[in-house]
Amino acid sequence: MAAVGTLLALGACKSTRDLDLGKGGPTLVYERAHKSLENQDYENAIRLYETLVTRFPFAPEARQARLDLIYAYYKGRESESALDQADTFIRENPTHPRIDYAYYIKGMVDFERSANFLERWFNVDLDARPPQTARKSFNSFRKVVEDHPKSEYAHDARRRMIQLRNRLADYEIYVARYYVQRGAWVAAARRSKECIEQYDGAPAVRDALEIMIESYEKLGMKQLADQTREVYALNYGGDTKSVAPVSKHPWWKFWG
């Protein structure tokens, strides 16, 4: 009986706390949540924002709370919740003036999941890993840059897109080289061509052209090989025979 009484008392305390969160109306709850967010108390901020959205779903503060929740989840390292909240906000508020922010945070969540600390520390070859999160991040940032070019987040989104572009291009080259090693020249040429078309401007484009030239020569497609060699010479000078392969450089290493 004593144990049951204790459980009932704990349940009553929790219920009282939950009720207290709603006291003062949506404005007060939002102010408390925002203060917790500013103080980097993300756990409490999330609890308060969630309470606001649940208790006062049609209040003006609730819409802002749904946007703030994306950031609170992101900073609180609740990645899946942040992505789900961003997707929900975008779906329910397609014309919201700050929808660019939702896309930007989506991009940031996947950007930071592209490679974790231990992988960077131990120099894991990221080129060998299918970059699903990098693609998702790239697409989210692209929504900011293309649909909201005047957004305050557009500049940073564009900068990160360049990094991700290089990462994605490196993976395409990794796959193309795998095909080269297997003597699958058609697949190698196709993959290299896709790398150039999708990630123009990436350092890996130089490698892609070299692989295409070699593949076309192996396939006996002299005209295509010569045309590709002309493109290479126009962009990099000389010919492919005198050019050493581009050294691999992880996209996340911004230092030398």
C-alpha cells in the first residue's frame, strides 16, 4: 500500500507540474520557453514549447513555438525530432515568412551528421561511404539558396553547399575508380560524366575527365576520347598523360 501511495503521490506531483506549465496563458509559457532557450537549457525549453503547442495549439505563440522547437531539438542533439519538426512546419506553413529557417536547420542537422567526431579523428575515408545525409543536407541548403536568395541564411547555406558538392563529387569518383579497377569502362565513363554534370566546379571534375578519357580509349571510342581531352586541355592545360591524379582530400578538412 505504501508503494502504491508513493506512486500516486509522484503522479499527482507530475500532473501538478504539467498544470503549472499552462498557467498564465500561452504568452507566459512562450516567454519561459524562450528564456530557457536563450540560457541553453534545451531540455526545459523543449518541454515548455511542447506544452505550449499541446495546450494552446491555435494561439499565435504556438506557431512561433513550432519554429523554435526545430532549433531547440537541433541544439539538444535530438536530430530526428528536429527533422520531423522541420518537415511538419514546412508542410503546415508553406508560405510562412521564415520557412527558409526551417530548411536551413534541416540542412544543418544532416550537415553535422555527415561525419562524426571519431570518424574525423581517425581519418576515416569518407569518400567510400554513400553520402545520403550529405545529399539531404545539400538539397535543404539548395532550397534556401534558390527559393530564398535574400535570406540571412543564404550565404552560409551556399558556402556549405560548396563543401557538400565536393564531398558528393569525391564519392562519385570513388565509385568510378572502382569500376576502372574492375575494367567496367562503360560504367566508369557514365559515372564520371554524371559527376561532371551534377557537380561542375568541384576539384573532382579533373579526375572525372581523366577517367572518361581512359575509359573511352579502352572502349575504342577515339572521337569521344579526343573531345574529352580537348575539354581537359581547355580547363587544365596540357594533356592527361602529364597530369598526376588529384590527391584525395576529405571535404571536411578546411585546413591545409
